[in-house]
Amino acid sequence: MRAVLIGDTEVSTDGQKVWVNARGFCVARLCRVSMEVFSCTPGTGQTFLAHEPTGPDTWEHFRKAVLDFHGVEVPIDFAPEWVTAPVIGD
């Protein structure tokens, strides 16, 4: 597990998934199945800001959504292995 603190926000990865946590809430997560970015306000819970299945551009969409909604730049080297692995047949 790798993690970095950016301001009051922690970005972590286990090589397969990426989590972004701020103020005690998960504000974004990326896994092989989906990308989710949330607005989290104490007392109101989570609201989806972006939710989509993964695809070829998911990693960049995820990084841009986290930057746009939360002002946090997810480190490029936190890309999950399935994003950076070469496609068989290419």
C-alpha cells in the first residue's frame, strides 16, 4: 500500500485500486469496474459527482475529476497496474 498526503487529503493505492480520502470521507475511488467521485459534506452524506464504468480513458478522467471537484492532483505514478499494463495483441 502506498499513500501520500496532499494538504488534508490522502491519496492511496494498492496497485489495483486508488482511494482519495478527505475530512474522514472517501471522496473518490477507482477500481477495475468503476470510477466514482463524491461530494461529501458532514451531515449530508455522499453525492455522486461522477460515476462511470472503466474504459480506455478512465485513468485520465479520474485524475481530472478529482482535480476539478476536489483540487487534488492524483500522482501519475499511482495508476493501477491494469491501466498501465500493455494490451495483449498490440
